[in-house]
Amino acid sequence: MEVLRNNSNTGRKKVKMLDMTKNDEFRYLLEKTLKELPDSLRGSIFGTIYAKASKFGINSAREYVIEKRKEGVIDEATSRKLIDLLFEYSTYR
């Protein structure tokens, strides 16, 4: 469930999403975290996590990571690193 905050200026709800001011750092660390995966999976998982975090919200990306862990694509340690990374590089917007 997305955590929403009201923006009093525009009336829109704010959602926790990827902090675009730290975009390059996030992409570098995401790639570094996924380096253990086979090349055939790495690009797809990288792109999906990045797209979900920047467009739909951190919780959407987190759910995707959990789904991939349940499917056995990524291990527990990698999924924990990815989730921590998502929340470290997030902000309300």
C-alpha cells in the first residue's frame, strides 16, 4: 500500500518515489547489486526496478523485488540489498 501525503499547494497526493537528484548514484548501485545475476536477467530486472521506482513508486518496485525473490530469480540477500537501496534513494513527490 502506497503511503500518500497531501500537497497543500496542488491538492495532489504525494507518493514515495525515486529521488531523481540522486539518479546516477542509484543506477550505479543498482547495477552493482545486480552484477551477480546472469546477463540475460540483469538488464530486464534493472530496467523494471528503475522504471517502477521512478514512475509508479518505491512500493511498486519493492513488490516486484519480492515477487522475483519468491520466483527464485534473486536470493534473499540480494532482495534485501535492493529493498534497502530503494528506500535509501527515495523521496516524496
